[in-house]
Amino acid sequence: MNLDIVFHVDLNDSVVLGIAISNVTNYFTAIEGQKADVVMLVNGPAVNLFKKEIALPELKTLQDKGLQIKLCQNALNKFSLTKEMLMDGVQVVPAGIVELVRLKNEQYTYVKP
């Protein structure tokens, strides 16, 4: 069974991000010892939640477990954010929506918290 999954966060809402963090945490617990790519794809206003000064420490903990956090360059441009302003370890992709399509084509399960 393919356990690859993408969690899509697009709202500048800490409650939604908290739900996504809980979903990812629970997923890692449920699949412990199994191989899976786990991605949090962030676009739209949600990119604002990943600034160094406000990023939740739970995100770093999840990165240490293997979570890949991918942020949309288009959204970063719209909100005048640079990679240097973001928490460590995030990846920037040219267009979040294109990355979602790519992951879906690679059979990642899509979850929208």
C-alpha cells in the first residue's frame, strides 16, 4: 500500500495549521516503521504562518521525523516574503498548485485539514 500523503494548508489560520499538525503527528504515529513521504504543501495566505518569528515549534519536530514542508513561491511573492524570512528547512516550489498536481499524479493521498 502506498502511504505517501500531502497535507494542503492554504489559510492564514493558526487553528487550521494546528489541525494539520495534529493530522501529521497522528499519521507518523500510525505508520511508525513504514516508509512514506509526508508533505505539507503550503500556499496562499498560509505562507505567513511559516515566518521564523512565529513558526510553531511542532513543525520543526515533525520535520525531524521526516515531514517535508513545501511553500509556494507565488504566494511568497504575493505576501512579500523571502526564503530568508522563513523557518529553517522549508522547500520553496515555483507554484503550489502545480506541485499538488504533481504529487497527485505520483499517487500521494490528498488531505485538506
